[in-house]
Amino acid sequence: MSPYNSPSHKLVRIPIIFFSLSILFFSYPIFAATGDVDQLDWFTMGIELFGGLALFLFGMEQMSEGLKAASGESLKTLLASVTKNRILGAITGAFITAILNSSSVTTVLVVGFITAGIMTMAQSVGIIMGANIGSTFTAQIIAFNITQYALLMVAVGFAMLFISNVEKTRHYGAMIMGLGLVFFGMGVMSEGMVPLRTYEPFIELMVRMEKPLLGILVGAVFTGLVQSSAATTGIAIVMASEGLMSLPAGIALAFGANIGTCVTAILAAIGKPTEAKRAAAVHILFNVIGVMIWVAFIPELARFVEWLSPTSPDLTGTAKLAAEVPRQIANAHTVFNVANTIIFLGFTTQFAKLATRLVPEKVVPVTKIIEPKYLDNELLITPSLALERVQMEIGHLGEITQDMLDKIRPAFLSGKPEELNNVAKLDDKADILHDEIMAYLNKLQKEELTEDQNDSLLRLLRISEDLERVGDIIETDLVDTGHEAMREDIASTETTRHAMKALYEAVKLSLAEAIQGIVKNDELASQQVIHMKKDIKHLVDEALEFQAVRVKLQEPDAMKIVRFEGEVIDALNRIYSLAKRIAKLNIPEPLLQETA
């Protein structure tokens, strides 16, 4: 299933369509009232403007998808080593957002880090601030305005995407084709705007846009509707390339885009844990306060970026504006966000405290015995990161199965049926988490996955199934056997209990190592599980020998005890087999053959 048909992308397209229709509906009577409506071919202009916008937005999505697929593993490595240093955190946030082309997805990742205990709210603020810098990456690319090469990029990208059999080449092809569509869409929109150069009502509107509040309002509303600050800034750059927009008006629109993008953060936080809402609050506070501080200094910012940006001294009038202002708007957007991040980076703790006050912890009545900690539908459009979350959730499932195995022997020895029942209840939690993981993987399978990602998905699915089977063995076999032993008052000898304890401890260790191998990508831990095969076999044989001695001595209830212990030994042996199978899934095939 293409990512453009996924539910999340359909939701993005709905406000775009609504906005387009509303503009067509409301603008006609306004211009008609001026008496000049017949001067322009509004139908053709509408087709070019909104058709170009559609190509522009689709190209941005295609470019982002290709970049995400090509750099997915790099993202995972980067996120695994995310630092607590606020400066490097800001750089990390900027880099991730530049690749994902979505500061809201970066915010979702941050929430996951907080939930997982990897970082505190204060430590995450730097990443959220850096995300704003990353969001200017697309505007900088657009400002090059190399529309004359747009169709060449589409052709080259298409060839790489549909001819090459190398997966990495296909990803870069999708990225290049998307970039070509972005510039081609810009060219189509520019053509549609040409008649507006001499249309007085529109020129007057653009002059009014230089008033900061109006420009900020328009930028915020448009960005809130299309849920893309890059789209708003891109359209401002397109208009500037036709000489229709001045630098102050472009800066005001960019400021508005920074506020409008908060809508995405708000929507992403609805129905989410408190940490998600606080992260969204930080995003909103940072953007709104930043705009409030800078709005009075738009003329100074304009003069600075005019000095910073390249000039065209040989041009005059509209041609000069068209040549210089697009790059100046992109630079103003970047300078604004970089400066804000530098200014506020020293106040990350204060931002975190303010967000905590604005969004206090609420006592939510518990309606479910357990819920997933790490699965988030927002990340489904970024499969490499979604798979990382599944891996973390499998760790959560592994904690429960380990807890069951840790408690089953003390429950046996206690002689109390209620303790065995408590172990059985833990399996209900394991079953729920397993079902949630399966449902999430099923959704993820419908996204566009690379071959490696598809392999990872199948691997995680098998691991989840095996962990669920461990829980079932403990609940169905060991708990039931324990109840039966208590009813019939079956007791092992001290010697047999010692042998059984050694086997039990070894199996516990194998399961813990197998889970650590998966969650921490620890191949050595996984190898250790496989190397335990001989030790486990020796311990099983030793326990069986003690049983044989008991039968020969004709001890009282010997056959009952042997049957009871045999069931326990068999269950522990099967748990080890599952742990070994999980471990094998974490070891590359060449290394696995050496280990075997």
C-alpha cells in the first residue's frame, strides 16, 4: 500500500481540499465586486494554482518518503545514541526533522523517549527547539528555484525508481523525482500567478500583507489547514519569485507558519499521555513566544537577511525582487528559528517547568489491565522508527514473561493457590500486549516497506509470538501443574528440588538473555543463550536421573511425584527452546552458522 493512500495522509489532504474549495468560493464575489473579474481567466488560473499546489505537496511527500526510506537505519542509530547535551540535542532535533519533514513526528519520538525513561522533559526541550530549525530545510531547497531542471529531475528519478533493482537506488530515485515535482509544481503555480502582476486588487492585498499581524494571521491559518509550514513558506517563495511579495510580507507569512504548525502538534497530542501534551505545549510556547519577540523587529531582520543573502545589482524593480526575495525569505525563516533556538536553549528547564504547570498530571481512572507503552500510530508513516517502537514494546512484553517465570517457583514453594493465580493473571497482560503488537504490525505492513524493513517486521512478529507462547506455557502447564500438586499434597525431596532449582535458574537466565539480545540488539547475549544448550541438556538429564533413582527406591507416591516433576522439566525445557529460537532470530545467518 502506497504511503499516499494511508489514513494519516488522507487526513492531511482533507483540509487542503477544503481550503482550495473555500478560496474558490469566497474569492470570486470579492473580486467580482471590484468590477475587474472579467479581466482575468479565473478558471485557468485556478487550475494552474491549485494543480501546481497539488504537485508541490505531492512532491514534498514523495521526497520525504524517499529520504526517510534511504536514511531509516541512520535514523535508528542516531536515535539510539541520542544525547542529553542540550546543544547536541537541538542539532539532533534539526537533523531528524530535516529528514522526516515533520516537526510533529519529531515531537512524537521525544514523547517516546520520555515514556521509555531515556530522557526527562527538560532534556527533550532542546530536541523540540531544534526541530524548528530542521523545518526550514525544505524552504532552503525550494529557494534555489531551479524549475528549468524540474522535468529532468522527474525523469531521472522515475528511471532510478522503476528501472533499478537496487533498493537504495530506488529510494534516492523517489527522493529526486519528488524534488522535481516540487519545482515543477512551483513552476506551474508561478505561471498561474503571472496575470496577478498587474491586477490591482491583488497587489493591494500583497501590500497589506506587509502589516505583520495580517501576514502572520494568513500564514498561521493556511499552515494550520494544510498542516505544513514548508508549504506556506514555499508558496511565499513562489509568489516572491514572480515579484508579487516583498521581504517583510514573506517574513510575516513565515512567522505565521511557525504558529500554524502548532496545530499539528495539538492534533498529535489529542488523546495522548500527559508527556505528549507537555511536549506539544513546549512546541507551542517556543513558537508563539519566539514570534511575539521578533514581530517588532521584522524591519531589522529584513535588513540583516538582505545583507546576508546574495544580490542582483544588475537588475531593478520587479525583476530584482523576483531574483533576490525568494532566497531572502528562506534565509529569514532559517535565521529566525536558529536565533530563537540559541536564545531559548539556556531556558530548557524553565520551558519544561512551565509546560508541567500548564499541563498538570491527571489521575486517569484505570479501565484496562495494561496498555502498550511505546506503540504510536503517528510513526507508522516512518517504518524504520515504527519498527524501533515495536522492538521496545516487545521488551515490555518480555518484562511480563520474565516476571511470570520469576514468580512461578516461589508460588510453587509457597503452597498458596492464590500466588499461582496471580502468576496466571500476568498472562492476561501478556496476551493483551501481544495482540496490540500484532495489530500494530498489521497496520505497519500496509505501509510501503523496504525489503529489510519487511524482514525486520516478520522477525519481530515471530519473537512476539514466541514470547506469548512462553507466557502460555507458564500459565497453562506450570500453574495447572502447581494447583494439582497442591491438591494432592505432592512434595519433592530436597535433592530433587536442588536439581530442579538449578534447571529453573538456567532457564530464567536464558530467557532474560534472549530478551536483552532483542531489545538492546546485543548479539553476544543472544549467542550466550545458544551456548547454554549443553548446560540445559545436562541439567535436564540430571533431574531425570534423580527421578529414576526415586522410582527404584520405591518411595511413597513416587510415580505421582515423577509425573509432576516430569511435567515441570518438560515445560522448562520448552521455555528454553523458545528462548533459543528468539536468540537465533537476533543473530545474522553467517554468524549463526558459526555459533551452531
